[in-house]
Amino acid sequence: MLKITLRIRTPQLVKEILEYLNFIKWYLRSRVYKWFSKFEVFKNALVDVLYKKRGKYVRPFLHFGTIGLIFFAITAGPIIFSSATEEEKAASNVLSTTVYGSDFLTKQAEEVRQFRGGEIIVHVVGEGETISSIAELYGLQQETILWENDLVATSKIKPGDELSILPIDGVRHKVTRGETIYSIGKKYKLDEAQVQVIVDYPFNEFLNDETFELATGQNIMVPDGVKTTVTKTAPVTRTVYTTPDAGSVAASGSFVWPASGRITQGYRFYHKAYDIANKSGGAILASDAGTVISSGWDPSGYGNKVVIDHGNGYITLYAHMSVLQVRVGQRVNRGDVVGQMGSTGRSTGTHLHFEIRQGDVLLNPGNFLR
């Protein structure tokens, strides 16, 4: 009977893997066994010593143990608690977004980016560019670029020239010895009330936030500052009187101008209000009917202020007044006198700071006043 034997050849890769596994097995058995044996010898010797002198080394062991725990807490603590900190930050971000509204925060961030955080950038003139096209590119008036770069309307620019670009329209001024915000404002055709724009610009710094003291040599931005003559309007005087409670009132949803004068500072990302100035002061009127929810001194910079809730989601704020003529809880009709224009709080001259709010959002008064 014929017997057939089949032999299957093992691939070379399989052989090498088997040899490697056998080597690992041998290595672990030999090395680990030696290490374990040495550890056992050391352990037995240590146990014998501790047993013979038991109690003698309790204090050193406690000391070393405490030091070891402290060392572990210092080295491993940040790693352990880092995840918890990240979760808290995430929760905080969610909370802040919920309270103020994601749309509001996004708009604020976009406005700050628009003005580059007050940064003055250098623009290299390209082929075919003019002062007019560059001003349009950055949303500025041509005069702002001319003044900043010591140019005149007839000046010529060529490719490769470098121009300093301010974040907003106005003039950048280097403070000299003895200058104040008032003298600087006067130099650039701003009256006492308009000087407020220098204080409100968030990237201007002062040695003293109460007196607006300046440091010699520092640069400050004068928003809306000009080097040409401007026409001033005549002030209007109003009579002071006490306003009675209006009884039952209902807001019309339409806002009237709260004061007589001129707008010295409009709505900006850092000044979400209108400043209305009048050298002679004058009466401040309720822009719409509602209930007074605040009337008194505000130490945050508003000075004497009145806040009216109109009961339809809108709230108006009137600040820097010299005299308050309404009380909290009082109801007023549209056009009722709430106080007199003044210059209290963080103010540089007689004017009204007027805000329209909806929730936590400060709206542009120019879209509502009639």
C-alpha cells in the first residue's frame, strides 16, 4: 500500500515571529526572576531590621510619608484638576452667553475687531491707489489720513510709500507739557462738551481717571477732532420746575428728543449712546411715557442719572444731570421734565448722556428718536 506524506512549509515571517516570542519568554523569565529574587532578599532584610527595632523608625516613616504625599500633590495635582478647571471654564462661558446673549457678544467682538483694538497700522501704498481709495478701504475720511501723515489735499503718493492708518476718524495728538484734555480739545475745535469723546474713547489712558491727567509725551486719540473751523449752534435756555406724578401712563413706542442742543458724540462701539450738549444746560425730557426705576447718584461714572422703564421692553437712561426732578416709582408722560442738564460724574462739560436699552443690549438712539 502506497503512503503519501504531505509537508507544509512554514512561511519565513511566521518563523521569525515565533523565534521573537520565544526570546521574549526567555528574557522575561530570566531577567524578571533575577529582579524578583533581589527584591525578595532586600525586602526580607528590611523586614528583619524593622522587626528587631520596631517602633524606632515610626517617626521618620511618618515624616517621609508626609513629604511624599506633598510631593505627589504638587506634581500630580495640576494634572488631576486641569480637567475640572476646563469644565468650569466651559460652564462659565455657557453662563455668560446665556446671560448676555450670544448675538450681543458676537457683535461686541466684531466691533472691537473693526477698530483693531485702537491699533495704528502701516499701509504700504500699492499700484494705482490714491488717498481716496485707501480712505474708503479703511472706512475713514480722507482728512484723517492726510492729517495723520502730514499731507495736504494736493499731496501725491506713490507705490511703496507707507501711511499710518488710524482706527477711527479724528486726530492723534502727542501730549506736551502742561496740556489737558480741554486744551487739546480746543486745539482741534472741540468745545467743552465735545471733549467728552476723548474720555470715552476706550484706548486713551490717563494718569488719573478722575481728573483725566495726561502724561507728557503720550499719544491720545481725539475722535472727531478736526483742523478746520466748525460752526457752533446757539444754546437754548429752559426753566426749571418740579414734575408731578402723571398717574396712569402708557408708552407710545415712539421716542422724542430728550434735550435741546447738538449731538457732540454719536453711537459708537465704545459709546453706545448719544451725547447732547448745551452750554446753558436746559431741561431733560422723558423720551416716552413710563415709570422711573432709578433716580440718584451713580458712582460708576454716570453721575446724577434717571432711568425710565417704558413697560414695552425698552428702557431709557439720562445721565450727568445737575438736578433730578423725579423720584423712583413716579410715572411720567412723554415730554415730562425729569431733570436739568449738567456735568456730574465722568464728564468733561455740560451735556446729556442718553441711552436706549432693550434687555442688556444698548441700541442706537438715532434709529428711534423723532
